Amino acid sequence: MLREVDAEIYRVLVNEQKKQRDTIGLIPSENIVSREILRLAGTVFTNKYAEGYPGKRYYGGCQFIDEIEEIAVRRACMLFNSEHANVQPHSGSQANMAAYFTALKPGDKILAMNILAGGHLTHGLRTNFSGTFYNAVFYDVDRETERINYEKVREIAVREKPRMIVCGASSYPRIIDFGRFHEIAAEAGAYMLSDIAHISGLIVAKLHPSPVGLADFVTSTTHKTMRGPRGGLILCGSKYREKLDNSIIPGIQGGPLMHIIAAKALAFKEAMQPGFNDYQKQIILNCKKLCAEFKNRGYRLVSGGSDNHLFVIDLRDKGIHGCEFEKLLERVGIITNKNLIPFDPQPPRVTSGIRMGTPLVTSRGMKEKEMELIAGWIDSTLKNRENNRVLKDISKQIRRFAREFPIYPEA
């Protein structure tokens, strides 16, 4: 047993298990995999090296490994109605890198959402590979509505003539019009990359429009709203298949993580079950309920609310920065993350906002009535941030509450 083999690692594992059990997780990019996925990610598939693709490996003994990857690819294509899928990316970031490497040359121009507006590091941030290898220009959200102004995006695209337009976000709470982006990309003569890492589960459930068939490349993670193992995925038309696959191996990766690909295959099957759509609907209901509760308590939400699984609170009138609020909430057992707001005057390590989402709490079985309690605790924590006695009492309430919604209920 691990306890006898490595007591130090065992101690940390037990502490993490207790933390997840006793806290409320509101980070929108986190979720809980099924018990079966958790087990599959720790199977003997982790022992096998399998550089290459089914039928074309650089290692012998891959007949069963080939089966697993073929199942994962077939299920991904079925799930998203895509001509081709590559399930080997280790992460969403590497999925984006592979898409760039497939279509672009170093120095090519990309047009993407500014990280201040809700974009991602891999959408051209100067300190990221995407901003180092490529010439990134950005579109923002409208200052008044804090939503994408598609006509403004079009103007920038026509003027800048990017080689690729990137649409998708990590903290944009509204529906993204992929059809409009397709029109803009066509007019500008640009490739279109849709990063659906956050909203892929909603897309599967048809609660958000799909970019598949519109975008040249669609990238995603397999966790977040997909509720699978941490990893990446790329979808594309068959005309890009060979070049895209070569961008992964030998382009940017060596051996795929076959234990994770097996877990991805199972996650794709889980997403085909009727209950998955119900789960996605509840994610949105919970998110809208949280938004309503915060607005009723006098909080300003970026763009006024949310259409998906996440929202961002503007804290500028609350006398606290995002980094401070994140730490304060963690003290009482609520896990969130600081986040930039559009046109944020604060640097990324400070921020004026806090980002919250509902995939994880929904996986634990929480619904609208629980969202009322959570919003109340968050509001009370902020108002009593100097009162240790009150904070300690809130912490006890949250711990008791969280244990009523076990991560892995006993069979």
C-alpha cells in the first residue's frame, strides 16, 4: 500500500482528498471525473510506449493500444460530428500549438481575443509560445456591453489581414457566434481556429452553437465541461488530417499518454449518454442562479451575467482585489480564481475580478437551492473579512455542507 511505500506522498494525497471533499469548487475549468475514468487513468496502459498512430507505430506490441486510440478517435468524431479527430494532445495548449503548426509559419499573423477581454495564454500572449512564434494582434470586447463586437472584429481582420483568426475564450461568459467568425475569416482570407476548451460539453449537449464544419480547426480540452481526464483534443476536416497528425508527432510530442487516451475514450462514451445533456442543462441553470443571487446582492457582473458555465465578478467597488478575495474565500473553503476583467487596471497577479463556474458543483449534485446558500456564504465572507469568528463559523458550515455532496458516493 502507498502508505507503507511512501508515507510522505500518502500524506499529501490524503490531504488533497480531504480538501476536495470539504470545500466548494467554483473554478470553471475544474471538474470531477467518474470513478470509472479515475480508475482507467491508472491502468497498465500507462506502461506502454506508442509513438506514432494506429498501424504506424515506432514501437512494437501496440495491437491493443491501437484499438484504444481507434475507439477514442471514432467516438470523438461521432460526438462532435467531425471528419477527423486527434486525441493525442497532452493538453489544450498543445492542441492549439499543433493547430498553429499545421497552418502557419513562424512570424505569421494571428488575430485573437485579448487576454484582458477573456482570451487565453495560447491566443497570442507575448510571453507564451503563441506570441513568441507568431505576430499576434487582438480584438477586445465592447467597453459598454463587454461583449464581442463582431463588426469591430471584421474591421480589424480586413485591416490586419491575419493568416489565422482565433475564436474562443477562457473567461467569456456569453455565446460565441462561430458563424459570424466564419464569415469574417472567409472575407479576410484567414484560417479559422475555434478553441472550445471551456464550452465543449455545452456544445455536445447542443446548448451552445458548434464551430465544427465552420472552423478549419477546433481545439478543446477533455476536462472542464466535458468531465473527462485532463488532456487535449483537435478536430478538423479530412483535408487537414495528415498535416495535423504530423504536427503532433513528430512535430511537438513524442509518446502519447495511452492511459489518458483510454480515459478520454470512456469520457466520450459517457458524453453520449442521455444524462450528460441533463447535466449540462443543470450547469447553466446553476450558473444563472448564482449570477442572479450576486446581482440581487449588489455585485456587478462582467457583461451583466452569463449564457454558459462561468461568470466574472467586478470587485472594484468592493474594496478588494481578485487575488485577495481568492485567498479569503479559500480560508472558508470556497475555491475560485482571481481573474482579469475587461480593460482591467490591475496586473494579472492582482486583478480586479474573480471568476466562478458551476461544472464541478453540478457534478456533485448541487442545484439552484444550493447556489443560494453558496452565494450567501460568499457575500457574508466578503462583508465579514475582518471578523475571524464569523469566518470560522462560515468555514464550519461549508465543511458540513460539502460533505453532504460526496465526490464519489458509496455504491
